[in-house]
Amino acid sequence: MSRAERETPVVPRAEPRSYYGRPVIKEPVWTWEIPCYFFTGGLAGASTGLAYASELRGNHKLARRAWALSFAGVAVSPLLLVSDLGKPQRFLNMLRVFKPTSPMSMGSWLLSLVGPAAGVSAANSVLGLFPRLAVAAKPTAAVGGLPLATYTATLISTTAVPAWSEARSILPFLFASGAAASAGAAAVIVTPAKHAAPARRLALGGGVAELAAARVIQQRLGEAGEPYRRGAAGRLSRAAQLLTATGSVLLGRFPRRRAGGGLILLGALLERWAVYKAGFQSAADPKYTVGPQRERVRSGEARGASRAAVSA
């Protein structure tokens, strides 16, 4: 008799379940301000890159509007965070520690860095103020805007919420593409058509990438991806994909019309809400917590049995 046969249990192993079907983890305590912050932070971060690149290429009309959009997004974002936290002091307390391993700490510092830099850049580009400060502020805002657009995906991926943690390798791409789509779409809306070509390309590229990333999350996560297809999150995700796809088609065929940009912008916002709602749904149902754990246990047992059979 082989070693694998000798170690086969007579009584079947118990399947791990939650206590009377109760949730294994608590639902997040975040309120509506957080998915809105996902959107405004992403728009602000991607807009800084669009503004700086447009300025380097001599497209100052697009650059001015993109800088203004970046400042608007980065100015609203702290207000949303403070509203969710309840007290302004709690946001300031996050700046007491600089911890590179903490997405929340790094995000707070990024927001505090990009905010003033984007403000100086917008004031210089629109009003001609602070010419010396703007020399350093513009590249600072552009470089800091890239991680600002995606750090929230890393932040939620490090939680115990299954719909977020199981998608940790895909969510940054979803947030990055949504940030690009929203920044490009917003710039298309406020910029004359003959100067908005780079923004249109950014909106279309970001929109297509966002649709692809959302599809990957829904199809490759297995049971953990069900919240993205069902309930409120599923409805929001389907609406977001419809808006983004329709807006991309309109923007591609009718570049001088702003309706396509508006639909892409709304689609990016709803996709953030879909991710937010999926987290709540997965935390409320214990099967999304227990299921992945069960699969990991089975995979470990299968690997152990294979090694035992080989050694025997």
C-alpha cells in the first residue's frame, strides 16, 4: 500500500462553513463619498499627465483645461475624504506617519503633494501666476498624478473583502484605464474640437481598456467574481459598460460632438460605484469568503497528495 493510500481519511473531511450562514467578515464602513473619491482622484491624477504632455507638445488650449480639471478633481477629493472620516483632524492624522508599505499613508501623502502642485500649475496655465514655482510644480504634479490615479485600487485590494482582494492583480488596471477615460472625456467636453484630439485618443483608449478589465474581473475570478455580475453591482457594471461602449462609438464617429465624452465620463463613474457595491455584496455573503479558502485548501491537499505519490 502506498503512502498516499495509507493517509486517505476514512471519514470525509468537513467542508468549512460560516456559523449559521452569518457573514464571516464585516461589511466596509465607507459611505458614498469613497466611490466618488475613486472617480475624482483618478480623473485628477490622469488629467495632470494629459495637461503636462499637451503643454510640452505646444497644445496650450488643451493643457489649460486639463490643468483646471486636475485641480478641480484634486480639490474635491480631500473634501470627500474628510466628509467620510467625519473630522478634518483624522485626515491630518494620516500625515503624521510616512509609511511606504501602507497604501492609505502613501495615498494621503500623494494627495497632499499633487494638490498644491496642481493648484500652482493651473494658476500658471490659466492666469499666468507663479511662473517660477510652476517650473517645478508641473512635472511634480504629472509624476505624482500617475500613482494617485491607481493607489485606491491597491488600497481596497489589501482588505479582506473577497471581491476586492481576489481581484488585486486586475483592479489597478481597471482604475488606471477608468482614470484615463474620465480625464480624456472631461477634457473633450470642455476643449474646442480642433484642439481636443489627444484627449479623444486618451478617452477612447481608456474606455476600451476599462471595458476589457471589467470583463476580465467578471470572468476570471470564478465564484469571487459573482458580485460584479449580480445585484446592484451587476446592474451598475452593465450600465457602466453600456455607457462607455456607446460613448466610445459616438466619440469615434462624431469627434466634434461632446455627447460621447459625457457618456464615457458617466460610465467611468458608475464603474467605480460597481466596484464599491461588489465589495459590500461579497462581504455580506459568507460563501465568497469561505469559497476561495476552500479552494486553496483543496489545492494544497492535491499538491500534498501528488508529492506523496511521487515520493512513494
